[in-house]
Amino acid sequence: MALWRQFSYGLRSLIHRSVKDSDDDDEVRQYFEETVAAWQARGLTAEDAKRAARLELGNMTAVREQVRSYGWENAIRTIASDLGYAARQLRGHPGFTIVSVLTLALGVGASTAIFSAVDPILFRPLPYPDASRILTIWNTYQGARSELSFGTYRELAQRSRSFESMTIFELWQPALTGGELPERLEGQSVSASFFQVLGVAPVLGRDFQPSEDVFNGPRVVILSDRLWQRLFHGDPGVLGRSIKLDDNTFTVIGVMPHSFEDVLSSSTDIWTPAQYDTRQITRDFTGATWGNHLRMAGRLRPGASRAQAIEELAQIASTPWPDFPRPRWASLKRGLIVDSLQDDIAHTVRPALLAVLGAVLLVLTIACLNVVNLLLARSAQRRGEFAVRAALGASKQRIVRQLITESLLLALLGGVLGLAVAGAGVRALIALSPPGLPRVDAITVDAMAFAFAFAVTTIIGVVTGLIPALHVSREEVRPRLEQSSRRTAGGHAFTRRALVVTEVALALVLLVAAGLLLHSMLRLVAVDPGFDPSHLLTMQVQTSGHQFDDLPSSPGTGDNARRRFFRQALDAVRQVHGVEQAAFTSLLPLSDDPSWISTYGSHFENDDPQGGHNVFRYAISPGYCAAMSIPVLSGRCIDEHDTATSPPAALLSESLARSQFPGQNPIGKRLHVGPADRPWFTVAGVVGDVKQTSLALNEPNDVYLSTEQTWFADQTLSFVIRTRGDAAALAPAVKNAIWSVDRNQPIVRVATMDTLVAVTEAQRNFVLILFEAFGLVALALAAVGMYGVLAGSVAERTREIGVRAALGASRGNILALILRDGMRLTALGIIIGSCAAVFASHALVTLLYGISRLDWMTYLGVIALLTAVAAIACWTPAWRAARVDPSITLRAE
Amino acid sequence: MTDLNTDVIQGTLDMLILKTLSLEPLHGFGIGRRVEQISRGVFKVNPGSLLTALQRLERAGWLDSEWRQTENARRAKFYRLTRTGKRQLEIETADWTRRASAIQRLLRQEG
């Protein structure tokens, strides 16, 4: 009640200010008049009574001020008048205001955007209960993570005690038929405990049960919210409904919550039990249960530590039990790689993200330095103003409050604009983000990051803004007033020079990083992929349906049906107008085809029995070499004569042929690829190496086989179509040609080879774009800082310059004087920055390609650029100094 | 001339105002004069403090005010005690009595 009265009275007096003021005045005047009247009543004359009253009551103006200033609303009035003054100040100096606000906005906005993008991937806990207790478990191949087999999973799950539950999962891409066009869904085939490990249950229906995850168990699926909305329009009656996948009927038993995010594979829309045949495990090492194609995760038991679990798993890996026989490729001799789920999903992008985060912090630092610099420059100019205000009776406190208000207003403007920059930045980052960046959907402008960046710049602004006020005190007024006209060099000159040197140094670090990345990119783009990516259309065709099943009565019928379908589809594609050449392959270079699926052991006749290589197996159609423009170096490519009944032929990549048969002709040599119990493949030709996973990687061991002669028919093949005109434009016609053979086969990942090549380098490109942007911002800020310092120094030295000119210095002399000053600062910054860059470039090593982090060309180029920009920034102040008219300057004193 | 301290004891101004107004509505000068007279000149009220205190007490809801003519035909702002003001006066009086008697006891005790 009392509070409310305080508020309403204050508000009323705030709105009817003049009424309140005149009331107060009246009351004070009446008090005075009564006092006078009282003195008169005692017999004084009117004059004497007034004097006596004044003596008694003191300064009535002060009393009036005291009465007027009562109430909270007066604080608001002071702030409002401070704000008004600050706004006028900022408006009066648009150059200073615009540069400061833009600097703050860029610093705050860029660092908020980057942190917002990095936070969900690297720092924020995953969206699962106790997410830190979820670990991933990998097999080790050549020191790196590799998939493991169901047999390994079963052994680990049964022997380990540290986990509450463990799960395996793998890619499952069923064809959804029955709709308008056949479509391929992105799914995961998982063990029944999958959602328990993640700690999330379906929002509708139920989770998988162990009884469903058995060989030939019931066909059930759980849908993502996304797919549920798309296929069933969010109908809650979906439970028990059936959908047709790969010609089989599956029953929907659950729907995951809208908020559920499958960080293991964010595009996953559907889950089904893996249903491995556990009886096979001990009987047959060649079956699906021992294929290394599963990923594995586990949830720690409460109380069990990660270290304990890692130790236990290592111990299990190193001590096989007779109950759990292991084949050679699942021997676990190299141990297991165990990591937290969070670190696991981020491990491929972490170096890039940390580099970007480091870069943006440098930008933020430069922005802060620049703001400090600008404020110092401004305070040097305003020293006179404050001296005058102090002389006119403004208290030190009042001046300080004024300065804080100005700084805060500036920071507020910068912050609001920075928020806009952050919003735009986050959208741009999402648009630019390379495929494979985890948790992209979780990226939003991070309030904490914004608050942090905003607070840092604000505090720096306020503190710096206060420095001039600390110098103002009444004693100093006179000398300051005198100084303000004379403009002797300010005391902050050294600080400001140091700041500019730092800015130049930091900008150099960023520019060197950007330069190294750009250089790497140029080298990478110049890498020959081993084939011609232009005018090349690619698409993946998946075969699905019961017509491709092997009948128990006649094994091989399914494979034959598949081969027939692909042959017919290829014939149809070759008829399409505009197609020059067409072929297909089981493994498409520079695509996202998981290369480990196509990695097989090879064994040449001349190898010793324990030897052999891992090779990429390409099952190709006739005409593949021509369609891809892969050069045939000797022998021939796979052609129409390589059929199921002719002797099996193979092509080797150049490097494999050379390392296997140095100085010999490899044609006619024999090898096994995959199973060793099959007829030998005879080398029929040698072709050029191709880049498979990335332009940056050399993976030279390739073996090409005919799809007609491999030991199984691939379910999914990629068509490569060399076109006469625009490759992308031909896509619809080619798809229709394939569907003219069978309307129920999904066609996915339709893309030109140029696009695929760009996508493989997307992460590098992403980092490059960011570093270029930051480098340019840093360069601009450093230039502004340099300009500010020199302009300030010229203004302060006007008198000195005038004297020099009067004593006969030519314009050229003075120009050189100022330029030399600026260049000295630049040179110092460059020296310090180069040393820093040499250290900082360590962080980039994993992102570089083909050049050293100490590439002197890059350093020299960046130094030249920085020097040129600094020279431009110095030119205007130097020019202004050169035009100082000595007679005017000297007379002005 | 000896400088006797005529400042109002800190924290008691509100109580003195409330007490003065409990007798009859008065304007600022009247309150000041009344405090001075009744205290026989021991306390002199500073007009700045008094007028600010009046604003404060009014906002606290203990006083009402209205502009009226005084007997010598001046326009003045008269303050009147409200019901809550009366209650507040009782609280403050009791509190003061309790504390003042404690101080008296302390001062009277034999050294």
C-alpha cells in the first residue's frame, strides 16, 4: 500500500512536474514569509525582518532544491537529462559514434553467433538425462575408431559390469513404397535397449521389448515426430497401423517426442529392432553377426565411473574367453576406443570449431581494444569540456555519472545492433554449416554468450569512459582550462599506441590463419581427383522388394534379379537424350558413401599367406572408366565381355599395381578380393588413382570388379552419367528412365559431381569463410584504430607541426613525419604478430593441406596487405598535418 | 555566545511532526514554530529537512495535505494526521519511551 502510494505520487509528480515544483516553491516561500512576519511581529522593520529571516533559515534556494529533489522520480529525471545530454553528445560526433557502435556490434555479434553454434556441439550437455553417463565404444583399426560386430557387442554386453545397458545401431534405409513415388527413409536398425541407453521413451505407444529383438521377430517400428507428422499428420491413432517398407509390412508401435534429438544420426526418422541371429555367433564367423558394421553405446551404471568402465572394457578386450570365440577381424587385439557420447559426436569437428572459437575471441579482443582506443581519444579531446563543467560547479560525482551514462548508451546501441548481428550470424552459420556438423538443429542465439560478450564490452567501455573523469577535480581546473586550448600531447598517447600495436598484431594473427587456410583450399581445389567431375550427374538407386529375395529352392535368383534390373535401368538411361555416357558403381568417389562398407581384404597370389591389403572394392558396369574419364593406363577397362560365365577380371589402381608389382607387368596376375574360397580374379587392366573420401586424402589401393562377377550383387548402386549440357537439368529424365524399368525403386542423392566435390570440402570451406570474415573485420578495426591514433596525434601536435612548418619544413617532410610514425607502430605490431602467428598456427595444423603452417609466402603476403592498409589509414591524418597553415596555428594560441 | 546544539535528535523528527499534527492540522512553518515553542527552544527545525520529511510522511500515508488560507490570508499547505498516522505515532511514542527510559536508567546508575 505504502509502496503503491510512493509509486503513484512519484508518477504524478513526474507527469505534472511543473505543478509539483510550483507547489514546493509556494510552500517554501510561505515558510519564508511566515518567518519574516514573525520577525516583524517582534517589532523589526520589513527590511530587517527579511534579513533576519534569511539569517535564520539560510539559503532559501538550497532549501527549495532540497525539497524539490525529494522522491525516487528525481533520480529518473537526472538519468533522463543525462541520457539526453549523452544522446546529444553522440549525435554531435557521428563519426566516433558510428565507428564505436559498429565495432561493438561486430565484436558482440560475431562472438555470440560463433559461441551459439559451438556451444551445443562442444559444451552444452546433450539433451538426454545424465548424458555424461553415455559412452560410445568403438573397435580400433589403424589407431582410429572403426565399427564393430554384433558378436563383439554380445560379448561386451554379457561380460562387462559397469554398464546399466548397452546398445548397437546401424544405418537402415528402407524403401517406403505405396505412396506416389518410392522414397528412401533414413532409419536406424537398433538393439531393443537403444532408447534406454539414451534415456528417452516414446511419447506415444511404447519402447521396443527384448522379445522383439530376436531373429525373425515381429516387424515393428518407432517413428520420429517428424515422420509421424509427415506420413500420418500427427494422428494419435497411428499405433498398430502398418507401413510397407522394402515390400514388408511393419507395425508402428511408438512415436518419439517432438523434442527428441537423435545425436547419433540427426536425420533418423524411423527405428526398428536389429534382430540378429544369436545362434549364428559361435557357429559361423562368415555371417552377418561378425561383420564390423555396428556402432555401439552404453549407459554407465549409477556409481560406475568412466575410468572404471574404460579399464574394464580394456581388460575384457585383452582376455578372450573360450565361451566367446572371436574371428581374426574382431580379435580386439588393438583394444577398444571408449569416449563420452558428447566428445564422440564432436571429435571430427572439434579442431575446426576450436580454431573458429579462438578466432572470434581474437576479434572480440580487437573490438574491445578499439573501443578503448576510441574512448581514450575522445576523452583527450574532452578534457577541456570537463574542466569547464567542473569550474561551473558540476560535482565530480555528477561528471562521472554523465560519463557512465554516455558509455552505457554507447554500449546499449552496440549491444542492440550486436544482437541483430548475432541473429543474422547464427542464420548464416546454419546455412553455411558443413554436412556432418552435429546438432545443427540445436543452434540458436545463446543468451548467455550474448550476455557475456555484451558485459565484457560494456564494462570495458564504462571503465575506459571513466578515466578522464578521474583526472577532473577542482584543483586542476585552471591548468586544465589553459591546456585545453593549447592541446599539448595527452598522457594516454603511450597507452593508445600500445593498443594500436596490439590490434595490428592480433589482426596479423587472424590474417595469417585465414591466409594459410585459403592457401590450403587453393591447393586442395587444384588436386586432381583422378576423374573429370564436370558434366557428371550422379544418383543412387536402391533395389528393394521381394523380387530380389533369394528363394531357398534356387539360391542366386535374387542377385540375378538385381543385376538384371540394373542392366535394364542402365540401358534405359543411355537412351535418354543428352546422355553421352552412363555407367554405375557400388562406391562413388567423393560421395558420402561410407567407404568402410566397401573396404575388403585383398590377397595376391604372390603375397605370403598372412599378408594382404585392405582395398576399396568398386563393383562397376562396363563403360565406367569412360563415363568417369578415369584413364586406363594399361590393359583394358571392365566391358561387356566380363559376364557371370567368363573368367573373373579385375582392374588395379596405378599405385596398388606399382607397390604390388614394382617393375613388372601386373596384367595377368591373380588375386582374391573378399572371400578366399572364390575363383581368382585376373588383373585385366591398370587405371589411374582416384580420390575416394576427400581430395586431401591419398587412399591409393583400389580394385575394380564387374558387377556381374562379384560374389554378391550390391543392393544399392550409384549411376554416373556424363552429359552433353547442364548435368543437373537431365536429372528428371534420367530418373524417369530408371523408373520406366521398375517404378518401385527409390532414387536418392541426386547430385552433380561438382556439388559432391564441393560438399566433401565443406568443413574446410566453412572454417575458411569464417576466418576470412574475421580477418577482414580485424583488418578494418586495426585500420580504424591506426587512423584514430594518428588523427589524434596530429590534432594534438598541430602547434608543433605549425612551428616546424614555420621553421621551413616542407609539406613532404611533415607528411613523412606522420607516415613514419604510423609505419613504426605498424612494423612493431607486425613483428609481434608474426611471432604470435607462428605459435597460434599450431591450432590450425589439422585444417591445413599441402602447406606448412610456417609458409613464408602466406606470411609475406599478409604482411604486405597489412602494411598497405595501415599506410592508407595513415595517409589522411598525414595529409591533414601537411596542410597545417603555420600562420593560423600560431595565431590561434 | 555558546553554541548549544539545537538539532532535532536524529530519527525523532517524524515523531515530533506526527505528535504536533495530532493536536490540529498545521502548515510547515506552524509545525516548526510549534516544535520550537513547546521544546522551549531546545530544538530548532531546519525548513529543508522539515518540508522533505512532510513529503515523506505524506507518501507513507500518515499525513494528508490540502491548500488553505491561513488566518493572516496566506495560501498554505496544511497537513493533517491520518488514521494510519495516528497508529504510527502510537508505535513511535511507545518505542521512544521504551528507549529513553532505558537510557535514563543507564545514566542514573551509580558509578
